Amino acid sequence: MAPSRSSPSWLLMAFTILTVLSAQARALHFYIEGRQQKCFYEELPKDTLVVGHYKAEVLNPQTNTYVADQSLNMYLTVDETFDTHHRVVSQRTPQSGRFTFTAADAGQHKICFIPDVQGGWMSGGPRVKLTLDIAIGATSKIESEDQGKMADIVQRVKDLNSRLQDIRREQVFQREREAEFRDQSEATNSRVVRWTLIQIAVLSVTCAWQLSHLRSFFIKQKLT
């Protein structure tokens, strides 16, 4: 009986499916002369997340090397070529950073970069080297990149919760102290009122005794 050769085929098919389903990533760099527009096209399925990291550098004629310059900005546009070039992204970005967008509909998308120079020694028309790393369907990549930020936010939320718990405990303690002080004040007021009533009673008895004594004294004096 001949050995089965279907296992390698199934393995190859599974590997192909995993490759298609996984996020596609590519890195490239290209050169832009002056304020020339540089575009490339991507065929994207509907609801596909696209994440791009870019870095723009300009040629320094004195050293003949590409260096970063803060006066350089990039103007980024994304158009849907299948929908009369409907523009979905239009933003002015710094010389390096990240951009993201989600394809609202399936079709070809046109992604363009235009250098935007704000004065400086290269304002006459620089030669720009743009390095682009783009990932298509990169939800997991974004999650892994933002995991540290999320952990920091979670830690800050935990710290805030701890502070809130401390504030609540302090408020409970203050309320207990206020209740204790109020009870002490009420007890003190009750003792003061009771002692005042006792003093009034004693003074009343004393006055009554003195009046009775004086009356008896005057009566005796008249008789004698």
C-alpha cells in the first residue's frame, strides 16, 4: 500500500491560510524631491485596520547624509480610488510618527505623502528620504505596542482607587470624631442644665427659708 501524500498538502494549505489571515506588514523607503507628492496603493478589504509608522529625513548637502529636521512636516492623505477619490484621511503630521485608519469599504486606497517645509536651509526644495513601515490588519500589533501604556493607565487607576479609599476612610473617621464630639457636647450641656436646675432649687429653698426666718423674727419682735 502506497504511503499517503496528503499530509504535506494539508500542512501547506494551513500555512497559506494562516499567512493570509495574519496581519500583513511591509517596510520600505523611498525618496521625494522637493514638494513632490509620493503615493502608493493598497487593496484593502472592508473594516481592515491599517497602521503605519514613518520617519522623514532630509539630505544635508554639507555632509551628504540624511538627518532629521524639526522644520519638516508631512502632509498625509488617504483616498478611496473606487469612490471618486473620496478622501478618508487628511492630516498634517510631524516628521515622524504613526497614522491609523480603517477601510470603510473594500477597494483600492491611495496613500500619499507630501513634504511640508517651514523655512530653514532646506526650504528651496529638499531631498527627503521617507521610511515607512505599514501593517495591515494590525490589531494585535497595536495592542502589543499599547500594552505598556494600558498597564500604566491601569496602575494609575488603581492608585486613584487607593487614594479614594483613603479619603473615604478619613471621612468615616472624621464623622466618627464629629459624632463623638457631639455626644460629649450634648452630655456636657445636659450636666450643665441639671446643675443649673439644682442650683436654682437650692437657692429657692434657701430664699424660702430665709423669708420664713425673717417673718418669724419680725413677729417675735412686735410681740415683745
